[in-house]
Amino acid sequence: MHLAYPAVLAALLFCTGLYGVLARRNAILVLMSVELMLNAVNLNLVAFDVWLRDTLHAGQALTLFTIAIAAAEIGIGLAIVLMVYRNRGTSDVDRLRDTAEGHEPGQNAARPEVAA
């Protein structure tokens, strides 16, 4: 088997995931795009492990660790998204960015209120 086929497939998967992370506004779709990128990395790890004929199968072992980290990431990320959705009523990433900066939707950013 040629190494080019899985490498090209992994590159296409990674680019699709990168586009999803950069272009999407929904937090759940962003998390799905991150998972797609991690699966592209897993495909590369296994393909290079088979191509190099590693006796320790280090690529497959790293893939198992990556899958475990991805499962933990999606669990924590989904819990955060659900709590934000319950509190805010939306999972729009742009609105989350505004709340992180401390600006309320109706507050004027040029004149913050000063507590007297």
C-alpha cells in the first residue's frame, strides 16, 4: 500500500476540520470539526506506523492515547456548551466571545459604568 493515499485523505480531513473550526459559529459544530482534525491525525499515525513497520507499534499506541484524550475533550466541551446554552439560550461562538470580554449586549463599550 502506498503511503500517499492515507496521507492525502488525512490532509483532506484535516483541512475540512480546520475550515469547520474557522467558519462555523455553532459551538457543537466547532467541537465536531476538532474531532475530525484529531481523526486525521490518528489516520496519519496508523499509516506511518504500518509504513515504517515499527515493531513496538508506537503509532497505534499514540492513536489510543489520542482517542482517549479526544473522548475526554468532547465530554468536557459538550458539558460546557450545554451549560452555556442553558444560561444564555444560544451556543453562538461570537456571543460567547463578547461575554468573555465583559461586554453586555446593550452596554456601550466606549463608556463603561463606574461604580461610585
